[in-house]
Amino acid sequence: MKLLRVIAVAAVIVGMGLAARAGDEEPSAKLNFVVIKDYNGKPIRNASVVLHPVSKKGKQERGGYELKTDNDGKTEFEGVPYGVLRVQVLAEGFQTFGQDYDVQKPAMEITIKLSRPVHQYSIYGDSSNAPKKDAPADQKPQ
């Protein structure tokens, strides 16, 4: 009888220790990502979703995870600690997306709309045949 009582007390103490340790764990979240085209809302498959933790000073920390979207443009990650998370999305033929999210809920769904690249303007432009403003008249192309 005494042995049974000792075992029962030990089991209660171990159980209380495990419960206390579980209470000390940091809360974590499950993030669901949907990556779509901004102009028609269709999913983008095989896009890279890169997750980086961000320090309290706003600097990107080492480490991180890279996920790939499925045919429906979806991917998920479970066990993300609460706090600021930098999300970058890269897909061939689309502009790179980047934004910081403050994870403070057990579940979040993040929809990311990617745009096609736009023409970039330059002060240099494509002026291989254009005359220069300061060039003398005799040096201008004919």
C-alpha cells in the first residue's frame, strides 16, 4: 500500500512539473499563405515564401524557412513564435514581395497579391542613336 501511495504522489509531482513546463512555452501560431496574381486573382504555383524572424530592434535575424506554394497557390507553416515576422515572396515573372507581419494570434491567413514587373525608367534610357544635347552639330548622328 505504501508503495502505491509513493508511486501516486510521484506521478502527481511529475504531472505538475510537466504542466508547469508546458505553461512556460512561448505561444506559437499557424500561418496559411495564399499567393495570387493581382490582376486576375488566379493562384501562383511554386512561388517561394521565405520567412525570417525580426528582432525587437527591427533587424532581420539569422535563420528562417522557405516554403513553396502548391497548385492552388497555398502553403502553410505551423509553430511560428509570436512576434514580428518578415515575409518575402519570389516567383518567376513577378515582382518580389516583402512585408513584416506582427504575429499575435494562434492562426493567421495571409493573402499576397503579386504584380507583373513594370517598365523601369532611367535618365539614361535607350539613347544609343539619339543626339546628345551638348554635342556640337557636326558630331550629331545623321
